[in-house]
Amino acid sequence: MNGKEKISILTLGCPKNVVDSEKFISSLDKSKYELNLNIDHPDILVINTCGFIQPARDENQLAIEEAIDLKSKGIIKRLYVAGCFSERYDDLLSLRYPQVDKFFGVNFQKDLLHELDSDKYELHGERILLTPKHYAYLKISDGCDRTCAFCAIPQFKGKHHSIPIEELVDEARHLAENGVRELILIGQDTTSYGTDLYKKKMLTNLLEQLSDIEQLKWIRLMYVYPKGLQDEVLDLIAERPNIAKYIDIPIQHISDSVLNAMKRATTKKNILDLIEKIRKRSPNIAIRTTLLTGFPNETEKDFLELLDFVKEYEFERLGVFSYSQEDDTSAFELGDPIPPKEKNRRKEIIMLAQQEISFKRNKSKIGQIVEVIIDENIDGMISGRTEYDAPDIDNEVFIKSKQKINSGDVVQVKITSATEYDLYGNLINE
């Protein structure tokens, strides 16, 4: 009725894609386009894809095919596909899906805005958040210089490149002034932040300046590569009250033979020393890690070593992936000798062990009072997270309350019960 075309963006994959989508929609010419966040009968649909592993690619293809079906029915007028999957398989996708109006790669914003005649419309530092308004991701870098044998990301993301500190601090201030209370730092390799721009690691300097923003309740650090993590970063996490006592540090494995084959440039001893160092500096810290089962040279002995490691070190948060053979990786030539059923068996055994660990940790919190940031309050079903939980991937706290509580509120909750991955409690002073 207002003459504007409705545009929706479907974002698949990691939080880095979320930030890319947010910056794209923030730059659209609002006199021509009306954003439709519910992806409900848009005139234009943009699918921002992930190209990391096979399950993600399967999800991409399903989304594209469903969108093509809607286009064939006249519901969607124009369909664009962008992001990692499109960057990695552009020629193949163009042949397979001629119904897509155009494909764009990982740095799609400028070209797609030009396609939509919005390329002269800019709002520096502005973001239309796709997350709840009280938390936001801050992408501090992209690309990766690491040579992990299982990972194709450098092939389509390119080399590690950092965003200047002053730009990130300005963006963070703008977000905080608009209600963001939790800032989640992301990148392919946040440990290496600054090495390209400043010729040295500058993560400590960035964290110092971000933590000076008073409105920020929590600053959360994700995607920390274990090798080369500076002690100064750990000191800052321990010292600054608004830097969450939480660190996401993907380890992948603990067997030296597997780590060597993975080209992780670290050893079991180095990893164990790092874990001890982190916990010594911040005894109450939550360490999240990611593991990979079924790498081509992983023997049963290697797997059992990994399982024993998980049981002994009892990570607060842990996720497991099964190995996915990827072209354009050095591990590709090793083949894929471990059957999918066996890969998944190993994955499930690790996750069952972690489930027991998580349940034990959660039960120990019964009777305690914890601080919770509220994420949702839908028809009285109130959920939130503690300082030790990142959104979407970690534990939740479910709260009973007769009071009005809004998203973004920080409240005190007494824990009354627990399951493997969730806590339940009552609002204090009610």
C-alpha cells in the first residue's frame, strides 16, 4: 500500500552471519524497502548461507529449494543467495538453481545493495538487531590464517583481517546507548585480533576499551584459538567485573597424534597447561569448548583418551561435532575411513559423559541465588541466562514470577531445581 517492496533475510549458520545480515538490512534504503523480519510473504528474499560442513550445506539447499517453490507460486518475486555457501560453490549453485536471481559471496553487502539500488544509503555504526535488543554480537575480525587440516574456512573467508579498534568501540557505544547490555565478541580467530592491522595481538587493548563502556553488563569472549592466547587477556577477564567469567576456546582433541594430524599447532601438555592457567586466574570461570570425533587418524585409543580428558576436566560447557570430509582441506586426501555410524557413536558417548557432568554442576546450584539476564517473557514463560551462558548454545534459567519482567532485565533468582542443561527458580523478593 505504501509503494515499498517487502524484503526478508533468512540467516543460516553462525553469529558472524547474523552480524553480516544486520549490517545489510541497516543499510537498505528505507524509502524503497520495508523490512519483514518474520519472513512472511516478502517480495524479496535474501538467504545468507553457511558453507562450513555438510549438515550446514544440506540446510542451505533445503532453504533454497523451499524459496524456489515459493517463487514458482508467485509469493516471492526476487530471490538472492549470499554468504559462505554461495562463495564456496558459486558456479555449481548457479547451474543447479537457475531460478535464483543472483548469487553473492561472503562480502555481499555492497554488491547486493547496489543490485537493490541502495548502495548510496549508509548509516555508519547503525545496526538493526536480529537478536533480542539487550544483546548483540560484535564481529571483531573475519577470515583465518590458521591451517587446520579439517577446516575449509580460509578458502572462502580469506586471510585474517581485523576491524580497527576505534570502529569497534564506536559501534559498541552505539549499541550500548540503544539498550544492549551484553556484547558478544566473535571472529574466526579472536586470539589473533590485531595482528594484521597493528602487527601484534591487540585483544587485551580492545577488551580494555570496551569494558570502559559503563552500560555494558557483560562482555563475552568467543572463538578463542588456544595457541597464543595472551596471559593479559586472562588477567583482564579476572579483573574487570563487566567481562563475563566465560571463555569459548575450541580444543578439538587431546590426543597428540590427532592434534598433529589436525595441524592444530599445539600439544596435549600445552592444552592442559592452558586450562589450568585459566582456572587458576578465574576459579569460577565457565570454559566452553568444542571437540571433533572421527578425524581420519583417530583410533579407538585416541577416542578413549579424549573421553577420559572430558571426564577428568569437567568442562562447564561442551559441544561435539562429527568429522565432515571437506574438499579444499589438507585432510581431504586422508579419506574418510571412519564410518558415519562410528563417528556418531563416539560423539554420543562424549555428549553422554558431558550430560552427566552438566547435571552434577547444575544440581550443585540448587539453593543458590544467581544473577540472570532475561531473554524472553512469553505468556508468563520467563527464560534467561547467567553470566556463564551464551545465547542459543548454553544453559537457560526458567523462572516463576508474578511480577512483570522485561527482556533485558537483570534479576536475582533462587534456584529450586535442575536438569542436565537447564535451571529452574523463583524470583527473589517476591
